[in-house]
Amino acid sequence: MATCPTGKRAYLSEEIAVEVLIGAWVHYDRSRGDGPVAIYRCDDCGQYHLTSKGPMHETLKKYLADGTISRMSQAEEWMQRLKRKGS
């Protein structure tokens, strides 16, 4: 993760930012409608940031609609359970 003069977390590419956006929905309960929904290229650093404003990113929208986020969240939950059990 890179730095930005704005102090926001910056990602070097659009692809990385989308992965982080999807990960935020997989790892945290976003069902309340809060949290990031899109990415944008920063005018200050030229890198990408997440944002909770604006229309939902198309990949995120697709993954929510087709159940991918739900399946990934369930897989993550089981991974955490197995880690705790193995400790």
C-alpha cells in the first residue's frame, strides 16, 4: 500500500483497489450499507482510493447479486474457525 498526501490509503493499480474493495465486503459485515462501494483515481497522487460515495462499482454489484460475496464471506468465516480450533 502506498502513501498519498491526503493521508488516505492508496493503491497502485485499479485492480488492487478492486481486490481491496471486494475484500472489505468479504471480511466485514457491510449489510447495513456503510463502508466503501467504489474506487476512484486520486488527483493528488495518481493512485486509487476507496470511497463510500457514488454509484457502486460494477464488479462489487455483480458479486453481491450473484452470491460471490456471500460465498467468500462464508469461506473466510470457516477459515477463521479452523485457525482458532488449531491454535
